[in-house]
Amino acid sequence: MVDPILPAEVLTAHGASISQLVARLADASGLQAEVRDPTLGTELGYCLAFTHWHEAGVSPFGISALDLLYNRYYWQRAYAARHQALHGPDAGLEQEAFKMLDDSAEPVDLEVIDDIDRRVSPGGGPRTGCARR
């Protein structure tokens, strides 16, 4: 199975343009402080960016619409895990992740979803090394 999650190096290489997009999205949604939060901002920022690209039908980095969904799901789950590790359980965050899968126009590969869920540690966010296999 090819890993659909973009490696951190790819996201970092496009950091300036992603940061500008996230700032605009955070301003529009009132999440400026949350995006600047050093413990949750990275995950939330990437979640906002991938959600925007998915809803706008834009496929950055030349990835498919389905891989875009998998990246969106990854960052939402990473944000939820980190948020819950810091603030306790939040059923709404869990439901958001599963709703995005239910709302998908394309069938999702449950093995990919299981792999993503395994990568996101229950104790505080994404495991290191989200590089392509």
C-alpha cells in the first residue's frame, strides 16, 4: 500500500503559502488564536488547509481527490488526539472525522483509514514520521 499522507518535508517546503492560506481561513472562521497556539496550531492549521482544498475542489501537490481526503482526515484526527490529550474527551471532534468519511463522494479504503488511526497516538497527536513508504 502506498502511503497517501504527504510527508512533512513537502508541507514544510510550501510553508509560506500554506501559512498565508491558514491565516486567511483562521481570520474568516475566528480561529486566529487557536491557529497560533503552539500545542495545537500546526494540526489545526493543516486541518483547515486540507478542508479548504477539499471543499474548493483544489488538489494541491498533484494528489488525487481521495488522497486529499485522507490527508484531511489525518490532520483532523491528529488535531482531535492532541486536543483531547490536553483538554479531555470531545465527542464532537471524533464525530467530525467520521462525518467527513461518511460524506465522501468516493469510496474510502478502510485499510488506509485504519493505518491513519494507528498513526495518530491516543496520547497527543501524530506519531513522528508521516513519510511515504
